[in-house]
Amino acid sequence: MTDSSACTDSPHSPQHVLVAGCGYLGSRAAATWAQQDVRVSVLTRKSDKAEQLSTEGFHPILADLGAGELPQLPQIDTVLWSVGFDRTPGVSRETIWIDGLQTLLTNLPATVQRFLYVSSTGVYSQSDGSDVSESDPAEPNTDSGRCCLQAERIVLRHGAKFGFRPTIFRMAGLYGPDRLLRRAADLREGTALSGSPDNFLNLIHIDDAVTAVRRLAGSSDVSLINVVNSGTLTRSEYYAALAQLVDAPAPQFDETKATTRGNNKRVISEVATTAGLEYRYDNVRNGLHHSVTHSSDLGTASTDL
């Protein structure tokens, strides 16, 4: 990408968006833009996926970013990076999240004005149950958290150098329709859940995550935001609500199975409040009810919550 003039603070309306990572979040954001008559190009390294995306009205671009392969891009003005971890054997997080990201950034056309990077609240390692906002330090203690923070810094450096406006979305755990099957099955079978029941579970409903991305794509004022529902529940509260909805027994926990560190914090967003960003499912219990009743693989849900 070549140097361009300094950015202004004028609102930006996406006209041609490039989506890198068309998974649970990226596919829904892409569909929302397409419904607004925004041209959407999508990066994929699989030809069968490209054919599927084409039938859905998107413009697929075959590329293997991890291998440094990227054809010349069209005149896009907005990029959404929402790439999950590729579990293909031999492919590391760094290959996709760092090397692949840098391949994309160094080949962006000068028409790019906005870069929307989906990071994670896993960059925060606070574990004392305190509230954690955008103004608190990010000192990750996991490999995925460290990769996310490194990538954030790469995006910010490129934005400063080449004149596009980045926004970092530190996403809490995504939940929503067709994303609850495994946990619902564990509850119904009475399988003990790992971790402490008293720890906070920071979440964001998929529809609200898309809302945050879509609305802030048009704003140049927000450079960093925690995307999280304010109605945070403990693990015990969350899984008790889910168990009730799927007619399962009360959840059981086994703290000896815990495999993660630094996960007892309540992530909040001062930026969302200041920006006037409102979420439809800020009450996680309401979001759970919607998720269960709109899932195709959970069976009939109770409506007594």
C-alpha cells in the first residue's frame, strides 16, 4: 500500500468491503452489508468455498495469506479482518494471524480508508474478578492473547503509516443460534463443566457483534472498543439459564478441569457507552433465549426463563 494523505474525521460509508475470515461473524457481517447494496468481496483459500460464496452474491478472491499468496485486490475502501484459528495440522496461529495479516496489509490498495480488526478480550489477563475496560492494560498470558495483541499493534502501525483508520474490536465470547449444541449436549448428559462456577463469562450475542462492526465501520472516531454485553453473568448463572432452556438438569462443575488462566474478570466497555452503541441482547438471558429458539439442532426449548 502506498502512502496517502492524512485521514480526516469525516464519516465513512462503505461502498466496497473486503471480508477476510467468513466464519460465524464474518459471514453475517458480509450478508448485512450486501443487504445494504454494498459490494462485498471475500477472501478464501478453498475453491469450493469460493463457488459457494459466489452463489450467495459475494465476490470471492482465492488467496492463501499464510503462504504469502494474494492476487491484486480490487478498489476496496473497507476491510474486515475476522479470521479464526485454522486448525489445519502444521498451521500455527502466527502463520495466519501475523504472517497472513501482514501479507494483506502490505498489499492493500490506496483506496482503503477503514480497517476493522476483530481481536479478543483474551488480551486482558486480569483474574481478580475486577471490571476491565479499554483503559486498562492488555498483558495477555496465553498464546492466542499474545498473537491478538501483536496483530493489533501491526494494524495500528500500518494505519498510521498509510493513512487508513483502524478500529480494534476486542470481542468477548460469541454466542448465538447454532452455537450452543455442544454445551447443551453436555448439560443434558450431566457432564461436569470445566472451570469455576463463580467466574465471570464475558459474552456478546452474534447479532450485537455484527451491529458493533457495522455501525463503527462508518465512524472514524473509535480506534478501540470492547464488544461485550453489559449484563455479564457468572458461569453458574449462564449455564443454569441454558440448562433451563434446553430442559437439562442443573449444571455441574469440575474446577480441576480448568484449562485457561486469567479468565475471572468482568469486561466492560466505556467506549460503547460514550459512542451511544446499544445492543439488542445486552441482557444475556434474553440473548440465550433467542439463541436457543432460533437454533436448528437443539430441539424444543423451554419458554419459562
